[in-house]
Amino acid sequence: MGHLPQRYRSDYKRIIKSAHAMNSYAAATCALKSVVGQLERIDESAAWSLEEGLEVTLTLYHLGIPDVMWKSFSSTNLIESAFSHGASVMGNVK
């Protein structure tokens, strides 16, 4: 989103979020490729950035992650929490 002009960010953030919430890899891919096409007319670097990370953002579909776990695995909060806990435990070791 950093490449996209400010006035478009909230709309495209919502559109991309809804694409990631789709029930199938094929539907999500189709929706995101459509967004790439739209972004090419607005900002080529934003389109390129989304296209470059397209497959990575759809990894959860390939892994077959159950729906109830998507929220945890679709953000870095799980990783950050583990790092924070590790840091606090290691900070106590002398």
C-alpha cells in the first residue's frame, strides 16, 4: 500500500482484504489479478508490488489451513508474540 497514492489506499486495502477472505485459491487469485490490472492504471509500482507478492499472500490456501486458524496465520502477530515471550524469558536467564 505504500506505493499507492494516499487517496486510493483505504479503498484498495478493503478490496484486497476481501479478496484474501475468499473461500478458494482460484477466486482469490482472480480477484487479486483484477486489482493488479486496476492498479496498473493508477500506479505501476503499486501494481508491481502486489503482483510480486501475490503467490506469497495466498500461501494459506496452499497449506490447507483450517478457517478457524486463518486469522492467526494471516498476520505477523503470532510471530511477534512468540519473539516477545522468548525475549522476556531469555532476559531472565543469567
